[in-house]
Amino acid sequence: MKTIYLSSPISTDTLPPSTQSKIVATIGFFDGVHRGHQHLISQVRREAVREGALAMVVTFDRHPRQVLDTDYRPQLLTSLDDKLFLLSKTGIDIAVVVPFDKHTAAMTAQQFMLHTLKEQCHVSHLIVGYDNRFGNGRTDTPADYASYGRLMGIEVSTANAIELNGKHISSSVVRHYLQQGEVEMAQQCLGHPYFITGTVTEGDREGRKLGFPTANIVPHEAQQLIPANGVYSVKVRLPHSVEMKRGIMNIGTRPTFGTHQRTLEAHILQFDDDLYGQELRVAFVHRIREEQTFDSPEHLMQQIQEDKELATQQFDKDNDPEAE
């Protein structure tokens, strides 16, 4: 996948000669790149193949509401980098990242289609999501987009939706599941485990004192949604590697030690190397239990051992191979 950060018109010299005037695209924020997004993108890819065109996704560098409402604090499912990583897995040819600023926010749908999609991105066919609305005020409909497209030479069609258990899949639905700690349901909607990418920072080493060293992780995306407090079985991608190791993660305020700051602490099974300053990607697999307060560190240590054993049982039940 070629990623283009849009600041000026895309040079057609970078496109294959046979497809310079043929680009099938869709537009959206694509937070989480969930199964609904994947379903839409698959329709774009199929149409691009049918037309002998390139398949393109046009997205934004920040949540539009962050510009429209300066007090808005989104609970994102992915950072921009992680979103682009997930988009690259869909088989799309080009991802265009549009800077969303006050100028972009002020554009009508017709202006955005003409100046951004037509003149800058050379889109010839736009496929919009069944519920997607764009442009200042978001008052235009797919019929309006089609009308504007006829004036500027962009064919416009509307994608069909995908449902899970009778419900449309959306980023809001995924957020709801994660806020409840239901990471398994979130995974069903996403089509992949929910994950957080962050840097390991210095902690107070309470876990190591108990014999369970942990990696204190600070997410790269400060606005990313953190699942409900509790203990989870996780898979951890080690630095500079595609290897994923089994682990458990505690999310919470560690009430047994009387702390109040919310932390994300991962204990990687059968691993004890120094990871300070390193980047980890933690994928949530199952929720083991809610956060608890213990009357002594010894009782906490006993519970952590039980958590490890339960996590191992879950991995074995899932037929998940243990990373070596």
C-alpha cells in the first residue's frame, strides 16, 4: 500500500499509466478499521478490479470533531499509524491522509469532492458508506453526492452494510464493548484483536518485588480508548519483531498498594528481559477478571499466579501456540 499525506495534488507520474485516470475510492475516518470498514473497502477493491483501476482510501489525520469542537476528547480505537497499518492489511492500493483543519471543515461536500477528490486525488468513482455523511454540516445525502459527481465526472455509488447479530457494526459499538471489558465481542466486530501500541516506562517495580515483573506501558495515542479496568490475557509483540508472546495485563489503579493513577501493566509469560524505553504492541484476547483489592501483597501474588494459569488454559483452549 502506498501512503500519501496530502498537501498538494497527487502527481499522476506516480501512478501506473494504465490507471492514471481510473481510481475507485472511498472516504471516512476508519477508526479501528473494523469489519464494517473492511466490508466497504472490499467493495471498493472489487469495483477497482472490474474497472481496471486503483483502489484508494481517503482518510483524515485527526478526528473531525477535534477541530469542530475544541473541547471534544475522542476515545480513539487506533492511532493514525496503527490505522494505516490495518488499512495496509486490506489490500488497498493507496491510502491518502488529508489534514483535517478549519479550512477542510468549512468545505461543503461539493467543494470537497471537486477540490480534494477530483482535482487532488483524481478519483473517478466514489463509493460511500451506507451511513457516511461528509462536508460542512453533513446535511447532504448520497443522492446529493451523485448529483455533484455527475457535474464533475465522478461516478458515485453507495455501499451496502454488514451486520453482526442483527446490528450494524460501527466504531461506537466497538467502543461500547471495550468500555464494558468485553474484548471478545470487540474482536468479533473488529475482525482482529483490539490492540494498543505504546512505550515501556519506569514504574515502581512492585510486580518485580512480587516475582512478576511487569512492563508499564504508556500508549502512543493519548486519546486511545483503554478497556475497562481488570485483568486480561494478552499477546505482546516484542520490539523489532513479529513474534507475539503470551501475557497478562492489569488495567487499573492498583488499589492493593493504595495508588490512584490508572496504569497498564503487562506481564509477559516466560520472559524477563529489560524492555524499558522499548515499543510494545499489546493485543487483548480475553478478560480474566475485574480489578480487585487484596488485603496483602501475598494474597495478590497468589491471585496473579491463578491469573497466569487461567490465561494459559485460555490460550491452550484457543489452540494458540506459545511463542518461544
